[in-house]
Amino acid sequence: MAREKSSTAAATAGLHHLSVPSFFKCPISMDVMTSPVSLSTGVTYDRTSIQKWLDSGHNTCPATMQVLQSTDVVPNLTLRRLIRVWSDSYLLRPESNISFNNHLAFETIKKFIQTTQQQKQYIHVSVSMLSGIVSFAKISGENREALVKLDGFVKSMVVIFENNDQIEVVKLVLQIFDLILTEKGVAQQMVQFLDVSLNSFKVVLKKNVLDDRITVARVLETLAACNIEIRRAIADDSFLLKDLYSLVNSDNCEAVETVLALLITVSTTRQVKKELVRLGIVRAVGKMLAGPENKVPLVEKCMKMLEMASTCTEGRTALSEDDNVVCSVVQRLMKVSTTATEHGIGVIWSLCCMSRDKNAQEIAMRNNGLTKVLLVMQSNCSGTVRQMCGELVKVFRVNSKSCLASYETRTTHIMPY
């Protein structure tokens, strides 16, 4: 439970009408109490304040100056609940009073982190408190920056995420991760404390709630992009990989684009590429490419995924066995973006030049592949892509003369497995 320094908060925020019930304040510190306890005299104080008073040798009640018959303190649970309701109501108040809420919310969050760290209360965490942090983080980039600069905030969130069996708590912390991961240095901080078993992420995936699954994929992609251990953990966990892959077949474009970004990030070894091909990534992505209304970022990721698949034997085999995929790749050349076109050239080159797949060559030729490759060569493409295009032109021209056997490629820019 957090507390708020009423007079200081009001002055700092420029507010003069901050209404804090007087009995919520500790008679010693005049701050809102985080852990109210009562003495034998019936007066209630914040536990930290009264403990300091007693530890310094006093044997009297600070408010009444009566000599204490006992220095035992009794938690005032009723008052603690009232303070919690009051604090959360301010924290979750609409943005119409945002200047007041921002300051009070931040002070509340700061005290929450401090109390959590001191008392090690990572398991029993208030859902409303975490909801308040989500609301605070959503307001502005300044709020998110303030959160990540708060000493111990990132670590506390990771510890709560990994040590709580309440699914609502885990999901709320996941939302917090999603909001703050774009802030500088947060991903690096998270991976210092994160368990590479990624169990909490898997728990959320198993609940099969689409929005939460998308958030898991987005957070993992950010973490995997900056840490090789996270990439390996995802790639080596066949069950996690399968759960993530299932989003590829979703009707939700955001889900598909998000998980493709993650799969591309972790597809750095032959083993993970082979596993994705086994799961059906080539067919699934090819089906998406054939769709008429896909957005540019999604098409780019589809092309990139197929290009990565084409760098392993199993991927090239799957591509060569699916005429529709090859056809869709050729048809998309020069029609989407430079990025999509360059990835597409990589796919066609792997099949037609590296593997010398006659079926792929014929499909490319039937779909005006030679003309398109020539157009790509004349565009502002990279030197590597231009080299691949030159080799494709030779193959297509030789193929059209039925003397493909006389052609030998001398490429070195993509190393096959």
C-alpha cells in the first residue's frame, strides 16, 4: 500500500485543494499511512514512524504522551483498507484531472515499489495497484520515462511477474512491460533479472486470450532482439515455439505481423528454421501472400520469413513443393516495397540458382519473372540483390533456350546449410 505526502505533493503539483482525510495521516510524519498500527492508547501511527520512535528509547505515546503499558502494536486492518480504497480511487481517476493524478500516482507508485522491496511482498500484490500503474504509463511518454528511472521499478516488476500465481497480476505486469520496453535501456535491465525458462510467458500463452498472446509475442520479440540467451531459450523450446507459431494462422493481422517479427528474430539457426518449416510456416505464409489486401509491413515480414526458410534445405524443399508460394513471391516483386522485393529476390535466387529447381524456374518464367528481375536490377536495390538478379537473368535466359545444364553459378553471398 502506498502513501502520499499531502502538503508536499500539493505544493509540487501546484494544487491548493488536495483533500486528504486527517485520520489517514500518521501523527508523527503527517504522511498518509502505508501500514497503520495502533498502540495500547488507541492512537494509530504508521508502522515505520512509530517503530523509529520506540527504537530511539521512548516509552510514551507521541500524541498523548501517556506512558505505554506495552510497546506492542496492533495492525489497524480496517483503516488500511480505507486508505487503500482512497488511494486507488485517486490513482485510477480519469484524465480530466491529470496534473493532480500524475503527481499523486507517481508518489503512490514510488512508495509501492519501496514497500514491496523492503517487505519482499512480491506475491501478494494489489491488482488495483498494478492497474493504476498501467493507467499511469498509458498517459504519456514522460510518465513511462519517469517509471523506468524509478530505482528498482523494472526489477520489482520482473520479480512480481515471475513469482506470482495470480494470472491477472501476471497479465497486468505483462502490459506494463509492453508499455515501457521502448524506453532506453529497459530491455537490457529486464534480461538481467528474467528467468530464461520464460515460464510466466508460457502461462499467459496457455490461457489462449488473443490480446494477451499478442502482447507476449511483442514483448518477447523486443527482448530477443537485444539478448542472445532469450533468443536461444525461445528457439530451443519446441512447445513455446509451437504456441507462438499458432498465431500465424490467426485472422488477426496484428497477431500475425507481431509473431512473424518474433519468429524472424529467433530464426538464426538451421534447427529453428527446420522446426518452423515442419510446423508449416512456408504454406501459411504463402497463403497470406496470395491474399489481395495485406498491408505492406505484413507482406515484408512474409517475404523475409520465406527468405530465411529458403536458406535451409528443408525450407527450399517446402517452397519447391508449393507452386502457389513461388507464384505469389514472383507476382509481388516490384509491387509492394523495396524491402519486400529484395527479400523476394532472395527466395527466387535460392530456388532457381542455388537449388537449380526446374519447377521453380518454370513458374517464375510463366509469371514474367525475367522482366521483373530486370526491373529490379534497374531499381535502387542493394549490390547483393543486384548480383543475385544478374545470376537469375542468366538462369532464365539459359532456361528459355533449354540449355540449363550448361549454366554454372559462382555465388558466394549466401551460404547453404
